Amino acid sequence: MRKKRPVNLNLMTIKFPVAAISSILHRASGLLLFLLIPVGLWGFGLSFTPDGFVLLQHASTCIVIRLIEWFMLAGLIYHVIAGIRHLLMDAGWFEHRESGPKAAWGVIIISGLLILAVGGWLLCK
């Protein structure tokens, strides 16, 4: 016998818990870092030559390059902080109903503040 249950396929109407949002953002930051690996390796390789280093210094004054740097650092910051949370969860911490959401909020708030600080530093540089 088949049950006629309502199926909600619209993900925009589902309210995700904060731990799920934190986990999804951790995966998204990992994807961003993966996609920006070629850019980082290109810049790293270019920095080994004197002319390439001067070129990178000059290019880093461009707002587009600074935004790319900010996206790379933002992804790295969030991914590292969320990764530490996941490692702590593997060790048995922040797994309970009370502490899990608090840790997820902590990851989002701490990484958000650090990302904003890095963005301000890049704009003032």
C-alpha cells in the first residue's frame, strides 16, 4: 500500500538548523578553495621570479585581484575554523543538542568577524 504523503521539494521553504547551515558552508568553502587552487598556484609560481614578483605586487593594487585574494582567504578562514569544529566533534565534543548549535553559531560568528577583518585589511593595504 502506498502512502500519499506531501513531498516538499522546494529547498527555499525548508528551515535548516544552524548546524546544517554551518556544514553546508564548510562544503561550499572547500569547493571555493578547490576551484581557486589553479589561481593560487599560478601566483605562487609567478612569485619565484623577480619580474613576476614585481608584476604580482603591481597587480595586487587592482580591486579585482584584491577581491580574488579576499575570496581565497575567506574560504580558507571559514574552512579551517569549521574543520576544527568537525575535528572536535570527532573527538566527542559539541555533539549534543545544546552544544551543537552553539558551536555552529560560534564558527559562523568567529569566521565572519575574521573574514570582515581580512577584507578591511585588504582594502586599506
